[in-house]
Amino acid sequence: MPETLTPDTLTKFAYQTFQQGKQVFGFAHKTLSTRILNTVSPKERNEPNPLTPEMIKRLQTRIDALLEADWQDAENGVYPKSALFENRWDDFFRYYPEMCLDIPGIWERANGQRHQEFSTGIETEGYPAYYVQNFHHQTDGYFSDASANLYDLQVEVLFNGTADPMRRRILAPLKRHLSATMPAVSTSPQPLKVLDIACGTGNSLKLINQSIPKVALYGVDLSPAYLRKAHENLAGVKGIPAQLVQANGESLPFVDEFFEATTSTFLFHELPAEARQNVINEAFRVTKPGGIFVMCDSVQAIDTPEFKPMMENFPAIFHEPYYRHYITDDLIARLETAGFTNITTANYFMSKYWVAFKPAN
Ligand SMILES: C[S@@+](CC[C@H](N)C(=O)[O-])C[C@H]1O[C@@H](n2cnc3c(N)ncnc32)[C@H](O)[C@@H]1O
């Protein structure tokens, strides 16, 4: 039976169309850049497992399920529907040409297997050795403003426009928990505090603000350049201005039990095993008893064995030196080792979520 046309079905249709546009754009960009590359520098590319039509079909089904969940959460008031249509068009028009111009340099470094090459003047001293990398073959790794300006666009293209829908999957458990906590502390003049570990350019903080505008937002990241970009991205948010601090997630500059909630999106696959445990331990330390920790990262081998060929492609095509270990790492065991309990997991498209609680006193 055809759906009756209501303002709601029209908005849903507009959202689906908006996302389809992003998918087409992402796909077109990747196809074009590969074609140009093969013309300019024809040689065997390092893609050991080409995607089969069956795999592409499954991926599309998972994208559709992600977008449906995104729409449903907006319908249920987890965040406003207007959030679904947000896009930084000014950045897109300003930096898309730059992103294209950056491609030959990226391929050249990738072909030459040069994974620690930075522009003159970039200071890498004092950072953990595992961090001093051209992750995803990115020019300057996480070390320059130019890299920070291109990062979100590169991720948009890589995930065909689904990065924010994936990040938004952390919001429902976070909001549910904080809403339950809020009445108990409503007499306190202090707002609830949420820390995003490895906040990058501030995307997750912005999404948290759209969903739960009253909380005080804190973000840490190792990259000063990405924090500068986060400041720019968060400049217009309503509510309490976010506090952004340059710090290693392995030793957070906050006192014990400071935050009602901690979050992290797309960090753990870029950390070696020991650092993963250290960050989780720190998340536990700074979270209040009874508080919540919500993590989002890549799917793991155990969840989607059918995507194993694709997971093997990822570190081979992009420079992701810790990804292979990450996809088989038992993060539930790591969360339990830190002291978290009531751990649940979920999967959407290429992402996985862990929701964990610090026991109340
Ligand atoms: C893939 S990006 C994800 C950024 C952001 N959370 C997002 O959703 O787009 C990884 C981020 O982790 C940061 N990072 C990596 N290792 C870190 C560490 N040990 N402590 C703090 N930040 C770290 C990087 O600087 C980068 O901004």
C-alpha cells in the first residue's frame, strides 16, 4: 500500500534523498580518483580482496538499516530532525578542491610505503611513537591545520556520507542515561559533564550538544590542529561553550570521578593494544560511580565474518597499523578489566558500539 503523504513522510523522503546524494557523491569521487590515478600512474594496486556484488548488496542493506535507525531516533526525539540535514557546505566548497589536489601526494606516499613523512617545520617530538604516522596516508597525519581542514571531507567520502549517522548511534544510550541521572542532580547548580576522548574536529561533541544541549561538554585530543578545528566547528553551538584540552587519552588531565559520562568515537582502531587498555582505564577513572562510557569504532571480525575480506583490505589500502589487531581484540574484556559492568554491544553498517557502566558506590 502506498504511504500517505504527510509532512513526516516528506521529511523522511528528503532525508533518504539527502543521504543517497552523499552515497552517490562518495562513490563517484572514489571511482574518479582511482581512474585518474590509473591513468597517471598505471600499476597493480594493493587491493587483495575485491568486493563481490553480494558483499556490495549486504553493505547497502546495512547502510539502509543505519539510516532507518537514525531516522527513528530523530522521530523519537533523541535529536531534532534538523540535525539529520546538517552539512558544513562552506567547508565542502572551500576544501573539496584542496582534497582533490592532495590525492597525488597521498598516492605517492602510499606507493612508496612512506608512513612517517611530515611537512617541514612540523614538530612530532613528545608524542607517543604510535601516533607519529600518516594515518590513512593523510598528508601530515594529525599534525597540521591543512590535515584538520580536510579530515571531515575525507571521512565523508570514505564512508559515503554515513559518518555522522554512525556517530549519532552513541546518543540514544547516552541521553537515556543522562535523562535518568538529571532529576537526581537537578538541585545542583553544576551541569552534567560529558567528556569526549579523542574528539578530533569536534563532530561527536556537536552531535551530543544537539541531543542534550544542557550538558557541559569537554573534549581532549592529542592534536592541537584538530582541536583548533574543533573550536571553529563548535563556535556556534548553543549552551555552555565546550572546553577543549590537548591531552593524551592514556593520561587524562582530570580528577577522579569528574564526569557523568565519557564517550569516544573512532579512536580505538588507531591505538596499539596497550594504549587501548590505558585509555579505557582512564575513562573508568574519570567517570563518576554510576556513570556511563559509550564507545563507537569499526566493526570487528567476530561481528561480521562475511566482511572479513573488506576488513583485510582496509589496513592494506589505508595506512592503519593497529587495525588488524583491533578487529580481533576483546574490548569487553578490556572494559571489564578496567572495572566497567553491564556492558552491551551493537553493530550498525561498519561500526560497533560498546555501552558500559561504572558501578555505583
Ligand atoms: C579517526 S580520528 C577520530 C576523531 C573523532 N573522534 C571523530 O569521530 O571524527 C582519531 C582521533 O584520535 C586522536 N588520537 C589518537 N591517539 C590519541 C591519544 N592517545 N590521545 C588523544 N587523542 C588521540 C587523533 O588526534 C584523532 O583526532
